[in-house]
Amino acid sequence: MPEIWRMILQLPFYLAFALLLAYLSQQPAYQHQDPGHALIKLSLSHAGEHKEECRRLTPEELAELAPNMRRPISCNRERLPLLVEIVLDDNLLYRAYLAPAGLSRDGESTVYKRFPVTAGTHTITARLRDSNRLEGFDYEHSEAISLSPQQNFVIGFNADTGGFIFL
Amino acid sequence: MRRALRSVFERIDRFFDIAFTPAWNPMQQLGALGWFFYWIVIVSGIYLYIFFDTGITQAYHSVEYLTHEQWYAGGIMRSLHRYASDALVVVVFLHLLREYVLDRFRGPRWFAWVSGMVLLWLLYASGISGYWVVWDKLAQYVAIATTEWFDSLGIFGKPIARNFLNHASLSGRFFTLLIFIHIAAPLMLLFGMWLHIQRHMHPQVNPPRGLAAGCLIMLVILSLWFPAMSQGPADLDTVPSIINLDWFYLFIYPLLDHYSGTLIWAVVAGGTVLLSLLPWLPAVRKREVAVVHLDNCNGCARCVADCPYSAISMVPRTDGLPFEQQAAVDPSLCLSCGICSGACPSASPFRRRTALIPGIELPAFPIQAVKDMILSKTQDLAGNNRVLIFNCEHGLDLAAAPMTNFAQITLPCVGMLPPSMIDFTLSRKYSDGIFIAGCREHDCNFRLGNEWVQQRLARQRDPYLRERVPAERFTQCWAGVSGFKQGLSELEVFQERLARLSPPARQSPESRLRDGKNAECANA
Ligand code: HEM
Ligand code: SF4
Ligand code: SF4
């Protein structure tokens, strides 16, 4: 077969390869999130209170310890889990007990969660309990916000600046 | 089943053969094309890096500059970088599929297979990190989805996705790490690619020039016609909703929106482990590996030159014979193809005084057995178009051919046939012609067997076929398992041709007896 014919025969192959590359490197477009939705991201790290308060050991207890370990005050390092709640327009969006990190459960509790919601005006309430109270919360923040489509709305937390931060 | 699958692949090959010729057939150059596309990616990547600004806020603009202001160079380089990376994925998966279907991944080939699995991971690390460094909306999506995916493993104390929480939390630190990964992963890929072919003698790492040129021209035209673009600057205060994904690299990401990250990890990790174990599920029933018979090895190193799997090396002489070196086989590398005995000068059937034991051979398929078969199988042939076919287990099989007056000897690979056997068969008039049938050109099951046979018969490669062997009395047919029809017609033509030649006198019964006796004494 003459060279030129061979090259012409090769064209469809190259064309198909090029089309495959051009198409699949872009298409089909993927809808990651409904364009009419906004995203609420909850992201916080906070250490709950210690599970038990420090206490003075009784002389009997002290006597049982090895001499070099005899310290009059015993502090259990274990922390309480956090209770976190997010309410969106009276609907409970999220509620969870967050266990503290670490083998001895003495670290911060952390959560990172995403909630796609329809754009528009919403009342968002965030609550957090970090103590051993049985009812109610130690921190709470509520705000009416207007979410635009595709907005990324972050709920953060910083105890030093007073608790929840809505960004 | 395998034969059927193989036959499907061969049919596709046949189709490409017409347009590309066997030498340029892209389906037989998939590994080499992989190397070629890799080099395009590297060269274009170096160019892009010269103009790339590694700051997270500047990165996007530097890429935009390359794409638009410098479209004639930087823009083309960017598109080449993207499309050659995509083409690499295409050829790598075809390559994987091909090696699997053709059952070329068990036995000592496990090394190429398992290292190939590692290459896949490095390839994806390179590609995915590449989409990240542009820092457009796609990059933002990939960055967040990837970090969230890693967070699902629970190995980081604090979720690393928090680096991309919103505009305020964005830090350049993570971005710099990413750029580092995007340079390190391709370099590791290169090292892995080098390792991948360590067990191959003469690995095919460069596609034929015409095919390479065709691919490069195709990529350049594609880059001009459909340049790679960014999808708007990343903005962490918004969430990209509709994204144009590169499905070659990012097909996993949509799954992450529907299944848990840990499940996807389990699937990709489990899939990798399972695929990596394939060479042993089940392992090949392997013929015994080649053995060296020192008495007959003169240290010429021809077997080393011809072994496709670098299984033989020359080592200092141990038996006191007056040669410097001797051949030694590494059993863990040997695929028992027998090509080495086809290369050994002492595999000559003309030797009378000593038994026919070559310097190297397969214990399960000794060269003496080949000679015995020549004698026994040709016994009942008569007339002037007697054909002896040497074929290969993995190639064309003509046993079921309807014509008469032929016999077939099946070897592990036709590369095992010493050219002197052809001379012997024809000069001793055991047949009127020799028909060599094997795998398709450039598709030898043992990589180089058919190439070596062609070169030996063309007197271009040691051991040469002797000049006295008449060219019209032997022929080669590289038709593969799917080429029965082609084989038949070529055999028919060959037999007709032989019938037209003036017939050589048949060998006398005495000489057959002599050759046979010789064989017996050798066996004893
Ligand atoms: C960057 C990716 C890769 C490149 C550039 C590449 C390249 C190559 C090359 C050049 C060869 C030698 C071919 C020859 O000369 O006969 C080869 C052989 C091989 N490759 Fe790959 N490869 C890649 C990925 C893979 C993957 C993902 C697998 C499968 C898991 C794989 C499995 C094999 C096997 C089994 C062989 C041995 C074939 C034989 O012994 O006949 N490769 N590869
Ligand atoms: S049988 Fe094949 S793989 Fe083994 S040593 Fe000989 S040529 Fe090499
Ligand atoms: S080809 Fe034969 S003689 Fe030469 S080194 Fe190999 S085994 Fe020895």
C-alpha cells in the first residue's frame, strides 16, 4: 500500500484518540452540588471539661501508692464529650456527642461536617455543651442569615472569643 | 478461554496492522507509547514550571498568563501537558488489559505486574496533584474532596480539610506541599518505570518514529484546536457546583459524594491488593527452567544476548575447561521459553561424535527431542511437497489443516529452534520444505522469539542459517493464534511452490538409520 494511503487510513485512529482525550478530559460535566444550594460547614475543635474534678487523696490511698508516686492531689485527665447541635429553621440538622481525642480521652473533640441547604434566609442555631450539666448548653448562638446560592457558610467555634463564630 | 480472548486482541491488532503496518501497530507499542507520553509530560511540565508562580494567590494568574498571553508557547505546552497525561492513562490501561488478556503476568513476570500496580498509584498521584496546583474551581473541588477523603481515614489529629475551610483559613503551606508532590510523584513514577522493565532485555521504551510523530502531531493539533483552560479562580467562600472533570484522573471523585470515604479507600486498596495477587491466582504451571550443560558450553554468550528476560549471565568458569566464562541461569527470572537453546552454537544436530546436548536447554524439551521428532514425524511423508512445520505453543497451530503431507513440531517458542535444525532437515532431505509458524510480528509471547528467528534466518543474527540452505525451501508465517486461515493459504502456496521445484532425492533409508542411531546413542 502506498505510504500516503496508509496515512489516510491512520487519520480516523488519530481523530478518534483526539476526540476521546478532548471529550473525557472535560465532559460530561459533573454536578457536585445543586447550583441552587448553599453549603453549611461545621468545623470545630474544643476541649470539654475534665470528667472529674481533682481531689485530695485519703491517707490510706496515699499509703498504697509507691513512695515516689505519692502526690496528695489526684487529677483524672479524661475529658467530657461535647454535645453539639445545629438547628436550621426549627429542624435539627445535626446532634452528636463528640468524643475527646487521645488514648486517655484527654484531647480536644473535633468535628468537620458539611450540610448542603437551599439558598435563602434561614435561622441557624448552634449549641454546644462542654460541661457535665445534664440539661441546657454552655454555648449557644442563633442568627438569621441569608445564604446565596453556592455560598460556603462556616460555623466555627472559639471559646476564647465567646463561642460560636458564623462566617 | 484465554486463547479466545487472545484471538479477540489479535483481531483488533490485525485491524491496526492494515493502517499502521505491524511495525507501527500502536496496540503492540502500548508500553513504549506510555514512555513517550511520559516524556512529553515532563518536557512540557518543565516549561510550565519556569513561568509558574508557586504562591497560592499567584498560581492561578501565572497559569492564566501562560494560557492566554503566551498561548503560542505556554498555552500549547499546558495543553500538551494535560492531553499527554490523559493519553498516558489510556495507553496504561490498555497495556494492563493486554498483558492480562494475553496471560503475560504470571511466573517471573509477576515483577512487571506488581511494579505496574505501583506505577498506577504514582500515575494517579501525579495527575491528581496536577489538577490541584492550577488553583481554579476544579482545583478547589479536588483539594477539598481529596483532603476530606484522607480525613475519612482518621489518621490526622485535626481534619486536613480545614486548610480549605474558607478564604480566611487558606494557607500557602499546604499548597506548597502539593506542588512538591506534583514534582516528586512524577519523578518516582520515572524511577518506577525504569524498575518495571528491569527484567526485560531490550525493553521497547521508544515507539517507532512514525507512530511517535503521529501521536505528537495529533496532540499538538488537539492543543491548538481545543486548548486546556482553567475554570475560574478558586474562591473558598463559594462552593463549585458544576465542574468539568477530567474523567481519566478524577473518576473517583463523584463516588465520594455518594459513598463514604472509607468505603472508597477499602475498594481502591482492596482492588489493588487483589490485582497485585493475580499472578498467583493461580500461579503458572511452569516448565522446568533452562539448565546449562557445562561440557557443551564454550562461553560464547549468545544465549545471554538472546534471552528476552535477562535470565542468563556469564560467570567465571568453574569446571577448568579452557574458556573464561560460562553461562548461568537465574531460575527466578527464567520463563522456560527455550530461546537460549536456539541461540547456542552447540545445539547442532550435525554433531555425530558426541550426543546432541547443547550448552543450555530446557530439561522438559531437550534439543535431542527436537531432532528425534524430526526423524519420527517425517517418516510417513511422501512426494515432493513434504513440509515440516515448526510452530510455537502460543502462536499459529496448523495441526488441523486439511492438507496432507505435512508434519508439525510444536515448540515452547519457535525461537528455540537452532537454525542448524533447518539446515539439517533440508540437507538430509527429511522434508522438502520448512514452514515456521509463530506469534504475530512484534507480539511474541516471549517478547523477542520471532524477531530473533527472522534475524537468524536472514543471516543477520548469530547463529546464522547457513548460506547453503535454499531460500525457496523455507518460509515464515507470523499469523498468531487467530491466523489459521492465513496460515492455511500460506501453507498451500508453499506446498505448491515446493512441488514445482525439482525434487531433491529422498534421503536413503540408511542415512535415516544413521541419524536415528546417533539419536539413540545420545539418548542412552
Ligand atoms: C507508566 C505506566 C507503564 C509504563 C510506561 C509501562 C511500560 C512497559 C514497558 C516498556 C514494558 C516492556 C514491554 C516490552 O518491551 O516487551 C512493560 C512490560 C510489562 N508491563 Fe508495563 N508499563 C506501565 C504500567 C503497567 C501496569 C499498570 C501494568 C499492570 C499492572 C503493567 C504490566 C506489565 C507487564 C506484566 C509487563 C511484562 C510483559 C512481558 O513480560 O511480556 N505495566 N511495561
Ligand atoms: S528459557 Fe528463555 S527465559 Fe529461560 S534462560 Fe532461556 S531464553 Fe532466558
Ligand atoms: S550460547 Fe551455549 S555455548 Fe554460548 S554461553 Fe550460552 S550455553 Fe554457553
